Amino acid sequence: MRKTGASFRVRLLKKETEAKVKEMKGNMVKYKKHRPVAELDIAVLRGRNLAPNHRIPGSLVASIFWEPSKFADEYTKRTIKDIDPSSCGLHQIGETEGSGMTSSPEWLIAHPSNELERMKQLLPSKNFLSRTNSSADLKIDILREIKPLDTSTLTFPILQSISAPSIIPEADLEEEEETEEDNTNLAGLPSENIQLVPWESSKGAIVIQVRFADVLNKLPIFDQVLGEVVIPLARLAKDGSIEGWFKVLEKGTIRTEEDICDEETKKVPCSNKDATDILNRLVGGDSEQRVSDTTPEDASKHPSIFLQARLKVPSTSDTTDIDKETSRVIAEHLIRSTKAKEDSGLGFLGTSISTFNTVTGVRGNVQNIQNQLGSALDMIEIFKNLFNFTCPEKSGIILIATTVLWFVLVFIPTRYIILLGGLAQYTATFKAAFAKHERNTHEIRRADSEEKDNNDPILTRLTNFFISVPTNEDLRRYYFWEAVKVGEVEREILANKKRATRLTKLWKAQWFGKLELKVKTSISLPSERKWEWKTIFCIIQGHRFIWWESEKDFDEGENPSGQIYFAGHSGLAGLSPLELRELKPDEVPLVVNIFGRGASRGGEQTKISLLTQDPQTKHRFEASVLNAVLDKND
């Protein structure tokens, strides 16, 4: 069967392309307003009286999260979710190491989450949350003065909260989708429709969950989460920093911003009246009894954790293009992480259980009805496709047949057609009665071929004629890979524009593109070579040459495959006689050797060979390397 379906193919390709573009734009920022980025430093150092109800101690860890809309009402969440999907998500900052079997743990090391690690990789390592233009602008002396953070402290970027009117004119949204900004085709709401919420009025909060990491307390009969501490960002913005013991309350405890206050704060103590009111709300009971029963000794016996937090709010007076691009990259990464969590919310185990229940639950008549309904819908779809030229040959036959029928009905009266039909039925009945004795004579012989004779060849041909018409599902499967390829091309165009903007504005890359790297191989090749060319994506940023296995790895924030520092004795190198002998004649003019200090070998001298696509690319690459080498300050 020949399936052309040109119109369906065009519709399917267009639909797949729009789906890919929509998916790509779904992870983009939908507003043009710049959101300043604050720097949060937080460390959870130790705990006390952290014992579960069953009094069995376990290995405890503290997981730190950022919840942008913790104290926002449902109406505000629904309003802002369409503009900023990440505002209604829960973003993990990191987690401390296990403390061992104790109820008074000390956490000396905290590990950043995968979400935070990928965010760091998306931004230049020396520019992450810094107020400098680029690592290329930092001098060597300044870089040496930068001290690494404490192993117990985690740093996370906090975007300033935004608010928007409940109703956004669709005309404005459609108009903005047609515009281009920074050559990236990013749709965005006008800045006047988006308002920045002051840091002191933020509805977000830092959530610290204390949970068990040992096998025993992970059993279903126990609750893995011991409790949580919630720190309003508004309070942290007002005070700048906090340090002290905070009560660990049960997960899900409903509290307002006024209900949260630490009991033994060093830098920002609460007033006696505020502390008394808070304890009264938490304990309950008569007013006199509540205050008198809550003594310092009782408070010290409550499960608590000691933490330090500091929020560095940026200045809005000197906003640069670097700051704007940093804010955009962070927002897109948070949106992408939020949607990935929503898509994988069920998980493998839940999907398997659901599938098993579905398969075992559909039985007997229910399954039969489902199959019959599917067959009926397929026949309706076939009948529709028979007339819309999904299969041109069959649609042409139907068109000719209907045209002939129209002419017959026009020129021959209907009563004659009915009369001919009745005579045909009478003739068939008379013929069957006249030949009855012949059927009795050959009854045994006809019984052997009864099944074969019952299949009318004309009916079989008509049945095959209709069944061979493809359904929409058949066409979707037929054009699936072509549609995916076309949609991937459109997605790649948008990805290239975003990548170029990020590399030029944020990374300040002098050069970026695809090259081929010479790598050793253990596979025996037909030639004498014991190596092969491997395609990589690489950039020259500051005094570093960095490469990834692919452009996708760079876009998704994967760790670099390697890098070379142009420090000390470094630069371009010529081809050795052995390399000239191993290379093909057409490869020799396109090979570039660079050397410098390697990052994975303790700063030892490292040399790599790269193959460019054409002489122009080689010339631009060599010029960028020389510029990075000659501009170094060591």
C-alpha cells in the first residue's frame, strides 16, 4: 500500500515542529524584566535532641531547600505560575553528610545538589554570583586572593520575587511573541506588566528538613523525615544574617511568617514579648499556663538545629549586561528543573505498579468493549481519510464512482432503478430454486470446499479496499522520525541562538565552536593509527581552553571533559615528524597543537591535537589562542 498523505504529512510536521519550539520556549523566561540575583550563604552545623518518637537514634542529615512561594496564597501562586513556573517549585540547595548514630549530630561537610552543580556549570566558574564582569577580567593576583568557601557552607542564587496583574492582555502577549530581543527570539512580557517584590516582602522561605539516612529508619513503618525548620526570606533580607538554634517542628506544620523565630539567636535576638507570643502559639493552652510552662530548660530540650545564614542583596544602581544574562540563565535553569520534576513525579516504581494494576484490572467484557470501541473508531477514521485524499488512488476511485452515480441518478428515473433492483432479486431467487437439485447431487463435494466458497471474492476486494486506507495513527507512525528530525532542527536553531548569547555576554568567550580532538583508542583500526578524531564542543574563555563532549552537554550544565590553562609556558605547538607521518595529507594543514597546564593532572604540562573544519576556522582559532596567551598576566 502506498501512503502519500501529503496534507497529513504537512500537518504532522508542522505539529511536531510547533511542539518542539513550544517545549524549547517553555523553558525560557516569559518576561523582560530584569530580576536581581541575591547570594545566599547557609550552613547547618549541628543539632540537639534529634530523636524520633520510637527513640531509636539514627544517622541524620539536613536537606536544605529554597521554596519561592512558601507563604503565598493559592491565588498568587496560580497568577505567577504561568509567568514563572519555578516560583511554585521546591529547589534543593544541598545536603549535609551523615552524622552517624546520634541524636546530637555535627555536620562538618555539606554537598551541593545536582541542581546547584548544574547551575554552576552553566555559568563561568570565576563569575558565579560575582559582581565582576568576567573571569577574563580578573588578574592573576586577584584570583589567588580568592579563598575557597567553608566545606559546610553552601551558596545558592536567589532571584528577586516578581508579581504580575491577574489579567494580562493577550494582545500584548501575542505582540511580544513576534518580536526579537538580543537575536534570541525569546518571547517576553513587557516590563511594565511585571513588578519586582521588595526583598523584605518576599513570600519565599528557606526550608531545612532533618531526616534519617540509615537503613533502619527508612523502613515504611517509620517516618523518614524527623522535622523541618522554615526561615522566611523576608526576615533574612531585613536582618542580613542570622545565627542560632531553631526549633525542629513536624513536617507540614502550618505556620505564618510571624510564627517563626529562633529561641537563642546570637546576632538578631527576638524581644521577650515576641518570644512569649510565639511560644504561646506553639504550645497552646491557657495564657498564664502557657507562659509559665515554657521555661528555658524546656526550650533547650526541644529538637533544634544550629544554623548560620547570610543574604547578600545586590545593588540595583550598577546593573550590567553580565548581571542580566546571569539572571536569565538562572531563571531558565530553575524553570527547566521544575518541569523535569513535574514530568518525573510518578517515578519508575509508581509507573510499574500503575501499569500492573491496569493490565490486571481490565478483564472479560470490559476488555472486549474496549477492543470493539477501538475498531469502531478506526473505521470512522478510515471512512474520513477515504474522502480527504490521504490515499490519493483510493480517494480518486471513490470520486469517480460518486460522479458516475450522480450521472446515473440524474438521467435515469429512480423508479426504474428500484424496478431493476427488484427484478434482480427475483431472478436470483428463481435461479437458486431451479438449481436446488444440483446442490443436493454435489452436497458432499461442496461440503469439502464450503469454507472457501463462502468467501465472496467481490466482498473480499471491497473489504481490503477500505481496510487498506491508513488511519491517523498509521500515518503518525509512518512520518514519526521525519517529524522528529524537522522538529529537532527548529529546536537546534533556538538552542544555538541561546548558546551564542550566553557565551558572548556571560562567558565573554573569545572563540567557541566544534573541533575534533585526537584521542587514543583501544580498538584496532585498519590503518596504523592507534588514535582517532572525536568531535567536541570547545571554547576559549579568559586564559582557559575548555571542552565538552557535545553542545548538549554544555547547554545542560554537564562537567567539562577537560581544560587547559594558558599559564607559564603555553601556547601553540608545531607538528612533530611522527605526527606528520601519521596524519593524512588533507589533515596536515588543518591540525592545531596547543599546550598548557592541565586541570586533571595537577597542573602538569599537557599537549592536545585538534582538527579544524577549514583553514578559516583554523586561522580564527589560532588567533584566539595567541590572544589568550599574550594577554596573560603571570
